[in-house]
Amino acid sequence: MIPWTELLVLGCAQNCAEPLPAVIANITRLQGMFAASEVLVLENDSTDATADHLRRWTRQGLGVHAFSLPGLQQRLPQKTERLAHLRNAGLAWMRQRQRLHGQALLLVLDLDEVNAEPWDLMTFRQVLSWFAAQHQAAAVFANQRPLYYDLWALRHPSLCPDDLWERQMDLHLQQPQLSDAQLLEAVLANRRLRFAPEAEPISVESAFGGLGFYSGAWLQRLPQAAYAGSRCRWIHAQRGPRLIRWQCAEHVAFHAHLRQAGAELWIHPALINGSVPELRLNPGAWRQMQG
């Protein structure tokens, strides 16, 4: 049984016109499981028909709100900082309107390909019933088949203990003779993850996978919880210590707030939102994380 009566949906959108109608269809079907629902989508600087799709959705869907923020990419050129800004803005909108409460379930999701395949709503219901029975659980996150893809947001003591791009940079500082491809292969050696749908839920320190359900009661208790898309760190190279700004997965800081308050976070392997046949990671991406 699902105890929440209201579904809140928070999404960010940019240049996702092609998969967006299928994602909207999934959300619309999911809304039917709840007595009430409200959707907030924040879009910025799309060069395709994303904004047009969203405008049509707001006209057709009751309780659907979409706001376009042109020029945001120029003001915040780093993607993770921009996403953190948008996600924090969405949470602020819901908090100011007192929408986060014990009867509300918040769905945070990406509106791109990872959520375009039809969702199995019967399985979603079963996972949410399990989630509701975990009294310390603040969030449950999606899985993909056959490979779990969101290694950047994942934190787990053994499966993924740190930022994979930061780990690649540290390896470069230790072994500068290695190519970017060799560095990435070393980082991924123990991180090609497959979670069978029938496997037990996995307790994590952070995750996302393009889709996460959050307890409104936990978010109501923690109004200070916020996303952060960058941080400062020192690196020690041949020329001595240097301070840099490092782009990071914005979810990690948000989830750290929840964990520090005693919340549990989970990946439920049965909660599959899409297919990822292979990991397609740019070996040189770590070089772009320094802002």
C-alpha cells in the first residue's frame, strides 16, 4: 500500500524534445496512482522544440507548471552548477508553497532518454510500498538494465567510494605517463555495475540514475538541504599546491544533508527506468571538471 496521497514532480529540461513526449506519457500514467499531483519543470536555453512541448503540456495537464529561464547557461556555464541552481529553485518553489509534507511524495527526474521507455507501474507501486515500510528511508533511486550508469552521483563504500572523475585526476597526478583512456579504464575496473532486478535493495550514501523518489516528510524536516554543483579542493602537482574549483555531481551534497540527519538512501534494483547497453564515458571528461 502506498501511504502518499500526492505526487510532486520536479524536472529539469534542456534540448530533450525527442524523448520528452514519452517521458511525459510516463509521468502522466504515474500521476494516475495518486489522488492529487503537481508538476514543475524548469527549462533553460533549449535550441530544439523542448519549450514548445512543455508549453503544450501545461495547457493539457492540470497542475503542470513549466518555466523557461533564457540566458541561464550564459550566467552559469558549468552544467552541474546550473543543474544545482535549478533543482534548488524547484525545491524552494515547493517549500514556499508548503507542498512538501508527510502526505507528499517527490519525484525528481531527468526528462531525457533514460526515462523514455515505458515504466512498469505495477513494479513502481511495489517498490514504493517497500519504500514506505522503511521508516528511516528518505529516498529510493532507479536502476537500469543491463548496466547501472550513474556512477558520478553514486556513493557506496565499496562499489563507488568517490568521484570517478576526481579519482581519474588523482591517478593522472600520480602517473602522468598514462593516457586518459588508460586512466579511465583503471577507474572503471571495479565500477562496471549490474544490479539484477530481483536483487535486494542496496543502501547507498548517494545515487540518482535519472530518477529518485523522496519522502516529503524528510524534506519538510530538512529545509536547509541543498544541491551543490561544485566545490573547492587543493591539488598537489610538480609546481606545488594549487586551489581549483571542481565540478561535482550535484546530488552528492544534497544527499549528504539527508544522511547527516540520519536518513537512509536506497537503490531498488527492481525500479528500472531505462536501458543502458554500454557505458559511454569520455576519457577526457575529467579535464573539463576544473572550473
